[in-house]
Amino acid sequence: MRSKDALIAGAVAVLAFGTVFTGLSVIRGEFRDNTVDMYRDYDSGEPDGRDFALPDSGNDPAPASPATGPEVPLADGAYVLQPAHSLKCLAGAEVDGRVLLVQRTCLLGGKAPVQPETMPMIQLTETGGGTYLVQLAGAPELCMTVDYGIGEEGRLVGQQECNPGLYHQRYILKAVDKPVAGGFQIRPEHSELCLTVPKSSTKSGVSLVQSECKKNAANQEFMVDPAIV
């Protein structure tokens, strides 16, 4: 009888130990899984943005290079800006009762040779954040402004009272070497699109707009030369 009782007791003990071991394994597995997924958004299957890092392994990859900020390639001053495709000059022109940024013949009257001091001038003023205000010479209180601060393509650029805090009055000058060496793209900071002469027109009086930046686009590249004052 005692031998039978001992066998039963032993079997119960083995069964109990197996149950506890299995339970611990399940708990350990759940803990492991939850450690990996504790910051996962289960609706999307993606991390939910909270800061979570595994312990330092000692073999972390080298940090990524810092993002390059806006370029500051030019000193403040008066410049002549010419679209690379037309070599006309950027200037202001009254259109429908307001002044817009347009391209036009550099010397009104068409006399040759062109005298640099008679060409229309654009004042560039660095804002301190690697961006520039763009102003027509002779209008120090007014800045060229993308209409309504909207980021979509096709918006015109007109004069408005200067406010350096407005992103749609600040422009990044990005140096480019194609299709013409030594030029710049002019990118409104709020949209990071490019100032563009529509359809690569060479006609005088065409208003500039902002549009998607493209590689090697001469109608988005501007030659920038110091004005003779």
C-alpha cells in the first residue's frame, strides 16, 4: 500500500513540477515579447513614437551625418538676377493693381550695349537663419512674398510689407552648376518649391511662380551678379 501511495505521490509531484515549469516558460515568453513590443501601436503595427532603446551593445553603428541646413552663399547687397534660360532680368511690374516679380528686358528702351548700372536690382538680405529676404531696389519696406503663404504650385510672388518671421517671405539660395555653372535655385522656405519662369518663356513681363524643383531646369536657375550702384 505504501509503495502504491508513494508512486501516486511521486506522479503528482512530477505533474505539478511540469505545470509550474510550463507556466514559467509562458510567462518568460510573454515578458520577452512584451519587452520588444511594449511601444508598438497595435492598431497600425508600427512604433507609436515613444522613446525606447535597447541596452547599448557596444557595437552601435556610426551616427548619421547631420542634415545640411540652408546654404548662405551670398553677402547682403544689391544684385542683378537673371533666369539662365532667357538672361532677362528679374524686376517688379504692376499687374492688376499690384506689383509682381517678373522677368523683363534688362535695359528698357533696348539700347546696346547694356549698362550694368541701369539694370534692375534686387536686394538680398540674410535673415540670420540661412535664408534671405528678396526686395526690389527702392522699396526697403516691401518684400517679395508667395501669395497667401500657400505651398502649392503655381502661386505668384508679389510685394507685401516685410515681416522676417513669415516663412513665405524667406528664400533659400541653393547653388547649382547645371545646366549653367555658377547659378542658384531660389526656394521659398515654406514650400521648398522653386521660383520658376513658366513654360521657359523668354517673353518680357512673364510673372514668376513657385513650382516643383527639377534637375537641370534653366527656367529655375538664376545667375546672380553684384549690381553696380
